[in-house]
Amino acid sequence: MTWNVNQPGRWRRPQLVNQLKEEGHGLERFLINRPMVDFDPRKYLEFRLFWPYSSGIPDQWMVHQIDTVHWFTNLPRPRSVVVTWDLSLEGRQGKLGYLTAVFDYGPLNDKTKGFPSDYSLGKRTPPAT
């Protein structure tokens, strides 16, 4: 599975960010168990772009595609996974990093049968602003 997407504005909402006011939006509830910080309308609305408000590539992209392996094979989970991941650029502050994950699938009780499945998402440089 490969996910090559070039949507630099996908989760950005500049018009709404400019209109959003702190009052009435429950910052404490939004932060849950994270440290209290000053209200930032961009992080509130575009949380998928910022750590620690989003779990990034695996949660936003990979989870949906890897589900197809489970649907097609009726296997509950992979037996093991090896991942390389560019955490320094990973989807944060508008930069998209890379991730490659190789999954070992097969019967959980029979290591002689199975197959690999891999997921990758490529790196891109955001357009100049």
C-alpha cells in the first residue's frame, strides 16, 4: 500500500482560524490530560497538524489502509511490524514526512504460513508561502 497525497491545505482552515475566539470552546476539555497552554485557534481547529494533538501518519492515514488487509484476509492483526519513520518532519506544522512499515501477517499459531504487507508514505516539501 502506498499513499501519495499532495494536499498541502487538506486540514487547514485559515478563514475559520481567523474568526475563532477562545471564549466558549472548552480549552481544558480539548487538552484533556495534556499540559495547559495558551489558546491557539490554529491548533484547536487544525489539530491534526500538531503534536501532541494528533498521533500523525499511522493514525491519520495508515490505519485506514491497513484495515483492508484485515478485511481481505480475516486476520485479526499482524504478527509483527517493523517501522522507519521521520518523526522530525512527520506531518507537523504543515510538513509531511515519511513512514514505511512492513507487517508480517499469517496464522498466529503457524509461522510457516504467511505473507508480508507494507505501507509507505513518501516525503514531500511543502510549497513556499
